[in-house]
Amino acid sequence: MNGQSVMSLVLASSATWSLIAVQCLCAQGRAAGEVIPIGGRLEPMVDEFLIDQMAEGARLVLHRPIRREIVFKTDAPREGNASAYQSVFKDGDLYRMYYRGGHYRHGGKPTEARASLPWVLCYAESDDGIHWRRPKLGICESEGSTENNIVVDMKLLAKVGGCPAHTATFLDANPKCPPDERYKIITVGSKPHGLYVLKSADGLHFSLMSEKPIQTTGAFDSQNLVFFDTVRGEYREYHRGFRGAVRAVMTAASKDILRFPKPGWLEYPGAPVQALYTNQIQPYYRAPHIFMGFPMRYNRRGWSEPMLDLPGQQVRIARARVSPRYGTVVTDAAFMTSRDGLRFKRWAEAFIRPGPRKKDTWVYGDNFVFWGMVETKSHLDNAPDEISLYATEGYWESTFTSVRRYTLRVDGFVSVHAPFSGGEIVTKPLVFDGGNLALNLETSAAGSIQVELQDADGKPIEGYTLEDCPQIFCDDLRYIVRWEFKGGDVRPLAGKPVRLRFLLKDADLYSFQFVPYAPEPRRPDITRAGGTPKKNPDRKPFVALQDDFQSVKAGVTPTDDDLDPPNDGEKSGWFTPEGSPNRVQVLRDDPIGSGKAGTNHYMKIERRDEHGRQGGRAWVRLSPRDIADNRNGMVEVKARVYVPSTIKYCVDIDAYDNEPDHYSHRAFHVRFFRDGAVKYYAGEKHHEVPNMTVKLDAWQDVLIRADLKAATFDLTVQGQTARRLPFANPEVHRVKVIGFCPNTNNCTMYVDDAEVKIEP
């Protein structure tokens, strides 16, 4: 569909769809390769809109909020067990809650303990969103007194035949809104049947804006909502209608809050048909281009043994005498999101389940999520604020309704999740503004997230590759991604089409955002604490170790200080584990084992018939600077090696991205066997190198040249070369140690003229 046909369709039906249709059609018509401008807005991972590829174990996961304390009970004289249709929002430092007061007595003896009251709209406020109070407002009279918290009663709505039973209160975000209309209430009237608006300057004293309805098409027998859409600059309204026999949601948009066109139906592509009693749609306050809804789902289950086993059996049966559905309907809360206000991704699974309580739950009207969400202090010390939602509990069960608080991490509704085995996503091409990339993420201690920036065609951008991004492990709402050479600076890519590739392992990504650039933080020097500094991009090829052992006295077990050069934490050098006394020696016998003194010194490494930790091992341990500078570079290991025919199995020359005597992150792994075979270890098994043997009982030159970026190595023995042999672990791209290690008991090897060269 081209732009002209889209506009024609919009104009032809503008009275029905208003500007919402434009957004819907544009979203549907976006080509797969089209660049999506996101600027500097927050992007919660609540749908697949930005995702082009999702691989391996990565998937979108819905997170249920955590059930917290009951923060309020509608047990004041004017309230009762039918309190519902609550609205909540934060206004400066004050939390405001509006809720209807009323009581149902047709629920058996527990509900008959108090008298019925006319419908009213009540008000409560809080300083923290947890502890609520009822101010005495002196506005509306109830039971002969105005010392109450009622803000709207039947008298105020008499001109339009209105009733406070179906109301929603909001703070108007329209920048052109007059001060005396800053607070608004949407209500239902019958003269004629439709929606009406009340206004207020202080959120307490309300009056009708007009005696004419703003919308007349719909059932309106639920909580009916209006809010100002700051992204599109228009008011949106959502209300109840019946689509066939199914409770559904209708919507319309208008520049004028007093005049809405004929509404259309919401759509839920791919979601099952479910009855939605409410909709609770609102712009997400951190990302107002995304709408979130928390509808209460209406589930009529009928009579059955499981129904009779639910809590509140007698109350349920008493209600059913008035209407069967009052006894056999159970309600929960769902979750849905939209980018155009018409088409919603609605999760089939519940966002809030009725829960485990054996009283005041699993009843018609429970789990009604209030309209609005607020940030509150975390229940944990030294933790960031979290989102609080509120929902009903014990509705129509006794003499009051309870308000249960639920919490989520900020942006924590849905995440891209991957298990420990890993997963990844790649976004569609995006254009952003900003200088840093911030993530809201959570990993386990063993998990991680890495980020790569690609061009529009999917080619990694130099300096922002996956290999340049260290594994991120943390729980943070705003973690700034940094790459080894670029730091966190993404300003050179602003305004250009890029893709984001996220590699996840036992991790959740909740949202991302390109934010204004901030200078790099000052970091402490961690090299003396065993840390690795950043790679020096200007360093030239260098020799990390060169040793012929001539400086060490022959016939002794050398200490690290005896070997040349010593490893002191600042320089690369030899390391012999504490468990190897007398297993690593410097000798000068000529020939080997003859007992006749020669002039050449060499190292003997022996493993005897004992536990591996007690056997001989000699390691070249690289300095932190040399470790940093070999990542994705070349490491060359050259040595004269003597393999005796008396070995029981094999001897090894290995490289690891580990400390000595740790073996999980293995790079190249070469083995020389007692039959002369030369093998390497990869893919959890040995592979013989064709046409290559080691000559036993003789000195020979061995050369290993490892390409750490490609995770391959070339091996040369006795002049024969095998090229591009794979690493044991293809994810290793850095070397910390190189081991000369007899592999099993009763094996010995000899090493001379050892040299390690590094090309950064």
C-alpha cells in the first residue's frame, strides 16, 4: 500500500478512526528493511516490533509482579465491599487515589453486616504509596456530615443523570490544558446515555465541563478511560462494548476532549478471544509511545467440583441466587501493549493470578488492577525504586474491599530472556540520537550480556564488535555499555542506521535507550590486584618471554625467582605450582639421563605416580598488560622439546584464558603420544594431525602460532606444518597462561629455548 492510498483510506473514514488509523496503517505497512527512528527514547522489550532475529534460546518472557502487603481497606462508613474502578497517580510528592464507595448486601450473611449506601467517589492520599490516609474534605454530605473524603456524589451529577459508580480520574498532560481543568473525571450519564467529563483545579472540587456527552456509542458499564497522548498530541478514550456476546474494548481519538468520533474495536493479532471486563490502558510513563493495558479478564467457569472447592463457597452460592454468573465467574489480570493504540499484543497467560490465599480470593471482581502505576521505594535497602501497581482483593466478600500492592522492577513487565545455554537477538535497522547506550538488565553471577553494533546490512562495526564488548554481569536499571577501544562513546554512529546484536546467557534484557554522552568514568588501577587493563592499540609485536635456562643453577628445583625472567605480576614469566617440588628441575645432563654433566641447561617437568595436583607442571604466566594486548591478536610459542619413549601416555603444550591449574577456557591444546602421534583436542575429543609425528628420545623444534581472533592455530613439528587447527574452546580469544604439562602419571617432558612472542 503506497502513501497516497493510505491517506485516502484515512480521509474516507476520519470520522470513525481519527488519527489512530494513521499510526496503525504505518506500523502495518513498514517494510522489513526500513530504518526505524528511535531517537533517544526508551525502548522496553515488550514486543517484537524492533526485533529482526531471535536465535537459540532467546525468547520474550512475561514477568508477574510480586504480591506485597494490603495497603488499604475500604472499611469507612461510606465505602463498603463494592469499591472498584480505582484510579491512582503521583502528583508532585503526593500520591492520589480515587475509588468508588458502595456496598453489596446480596452476598450472604458476611455482606449483610452493613447497610447499603448510595454510590460515591472517594479520595485518599499518601506520601509513599504504601501508607494511605482519608482527608476530611468538607465537600459532600453523607449521613448528615461533610467530615468525609467524598469528592463526587449523585447530586453533583444529577443534571446528566450520572452516577459515581463508573468513574476514572486523571491528571491532564495536555500542555494547553487550562489550570482550572488540570484534573478530570470521566463518568457515565443517562441524559443522554454516554460519557461525560468533570474538571477541577485542585483534584478535589469538581464540576461538569459540559452537559453534552463526549461519546455515545458503547455500553460504558465498566471503568471508562480518557487520557492525553503526549506523543501524538491528542486525547484517547477507551471504553466497554459488547462484540457479539463478548465483553470487548472500543476506542477513539480526538484533539478536543469534549468531542470524540465514533469508536472502533481494539484488535489482538494472534491472541485468543477472551472477555475483558476492563482495559486499564495508559501510556507507559517512561516510554509514552507505548501503551500498556492491564485488563481484568472475565472467566465464567460454571459449577463444578473444583468451583465448589474454591474459597468463599457459601458467599459464592448466595451471590448466585441473584445471578448465576455472580457465583461462577472468576477474574484475573492480563497484560497487553500497543504502539498505535489499536492493535495490541495481549499475553494469553495471566499477569496476576488469583493466588494461594484461602480467604477473600478467587471471586468475581478480584484482581482488578487500578488505572495507573507509580514508582515507590524498594522493599530492599540500597536498591532502586520499583513500580507499584494496586489490585482489589476480597471484592464483594464481606463488608470491605482490600487493596493489595504489587511491585515490579522498573521496565520489568517483559524481557528478552536466555537460559544458561545462551541466546541472541538482532534488531531491525535503527537510527538513534545520543552518545551512550544504556541497558536495563539482570544476569546471574555466571550469566552475561554482550552487545555488538552492526551496520544496516548486519556487518559488525569496527570497535563495536562482540569481541570488543566484555561480558556484562550485573543487575542495573541503567548500565552504560562500553567497548574495549571505544569506551561507551557511540556518538560517531548517531544518525546512521545501525543494528543492535545482544548475546545473552542466563540473563534478562528489559529495555535499552541511547542517552546523552557522559565522559568515561575514572577507573582504579587493578593490575596489581590481578585485573587486566585495556588493550593498547598502539603496541607493536613484542617478546613476552625468552629463556634458555642458562642463568639457573643446574640440578636444582627452581623457584619462580630462579627462572629467567621471574613473574612478579608486572612481567611475564615462569610459574611452577606449589604442588610441584622436585617435579620441575633445571638439569644439564648430556645426553639426557646419563648423569654426565654437559654445558646446556634445560627444564625437566615430571609427573609421578600421584594425584595430578602433586605432579609436575610448568606455566608461562603472562603479565596483565601482555594478557590485555594479546586478545584477538597472535601468540607464538616456540620451544625445543624432548619427549622420552618411557612416557606412559602423553605430554601437552596448552594455552588457557585461566589462571594456572584451571582448565575450562582452553585455547590451543597439543599432545605428543608415546607412539609418536601428534594430536590436538577440540570438540570434546582428540584429533590426530595427519602426516605429523614427534621423534621420541630426541630434541626437536615445536612452533605453535595461534590466531586468537579466529580461534585457530598453526602447528609445526620437525618441519611439518598443519594449518588452521581449531581451538579446544572456540569462544576463547585471549591467553593468560601457557602450560608445559605431562598429562598423566609417570610422564616426563623436557623443554629448552622457550620463547613467547605476541602480535597485538
